[in-house]
Amino acid sequence: MSGSNSFKFVMLPPQSSTTRDWAKRLADIVPETRVVVAEDADAAAREIVDAEAAFGWLGGDLLSKATRLRWLQAPQAAPPAGYYYPELIAHSVEVTNFREIFNDHIGAHILAFVLAFARGLHVFIPQQLRREWKKSPAESGDVVHLPEATALIVGVGGGSWVEAAATIASELGVPLKTARIGLRQDFDDIDGEWIKIREVSDRGCLLVRPDRFIAWRSHDLPGNPVAALREAMLSVLRHGDRQ
């Protein structure tokens, strides 16, 4: 970590074997960066003065000493309350966070919810607490058998696809769930993220296999959605038989 390097990056305390390893790997991969591992608060106070970037929790006392700081990397995808404070928000430093899923606990948590919803626990547990032993109007069957849970995802203009799905499910004798995503639909796309990634129009659809693989998509509504969906479903079923 030569002092001749022009870009200074400070790893703020507390440190762990993981953060020390990250610092070493960063220095190896980006040799033009001078990576400094601050082991304690005193070291952090000294090193932050001329640092251009930092990783970790940057308190107000350290921020006031930083004269060249342009980039702060948060240590989590969703930092805890208190990480952002008025002085940091008002500062010109660019704050970034982690992306994607970096912890297997998150994946396990998601899978637990998938299984709970598939077995109707979100309906049955509240019923049981209310001591209601009758079928709920919200139920469309006791459980969703995931290996057979092919889904058709449509947008705000997907009414014809929903009708086509009901026809094909009855015709082929296979379960085909539908989900509408968009303004005031089954799943409201409040922040517009679905529009950015769906790659189909509001009148298009996505056919998703039980393993979450997108088996087929239609960018728009064809002249005969029933025929188009029938062909797609038959293709998925034939592929499944070959597996």
C-alpha cells in the first residue's frame, strides 16, 4: 500500500477478519488505491483527514475532520437507524450501499415465506387465532403445490390473458396461477421497479415455471391469446416430461 498512490480509501473501525481481507483484496485488485485499515477510533481520526473514500460507519466527529471525502460505502444494504444524520445528508459525499443478496439467511427467510404462503399459513393462522374453523373466502384451494405452480404474470392491460389462463388451465387440466402487477392490481408496482425489468408492455405477459424460470413471454397482446398461451403451455409441459 504505497504512499505514492493517489487515491486513499479508509476502512473504518471496527475491523474483523472479513474487512481486513476485503482491504487486502481491494489493494491487490485496484493498485492505484492506497487502502488504509483503521483499527481504532484514533487511527480513523488521523486517516480520515485526507481520505477520498471510506468504508463503514462515519460519525459526525469523523465527518467534520474529513477534508477530501467524496465517497462513503455503507457496510450494509440497509444500514441501521442513525447511520444517516443531518450533517451527512447535507454533505457532498456520495453514499453507496451493497447490492444483491450477500447472506444465506435472507434466502432462507424468503424460502420460508414462500412455503408458508404456499400452504396458506397467512390465512389459516389468523383464522385459528380468531377461533374460526370455517373455510375463508380468501382461499382458492387449501394449498398451492409448488412443483405444479406455473404462473402467468400480466400487467394492467392483461385481462384477456387472465381469461386465457383460465381456459387453458381447464382445457389441459393443469394449475395455472395468474398475478396482475401494476397500478391498483393484485400487486401494486408503487415504485415502478416492475416496469423497468419486465421487458413486456402493459398488455404483455410472462409465463413463469415453478423453478422461477421465465419459460415464455409475449411483449404485447396477440390476436388470439388463448392459442398463443396454449402453445406456450404445451411447450413447457413437453419440456417437463423430458426432464
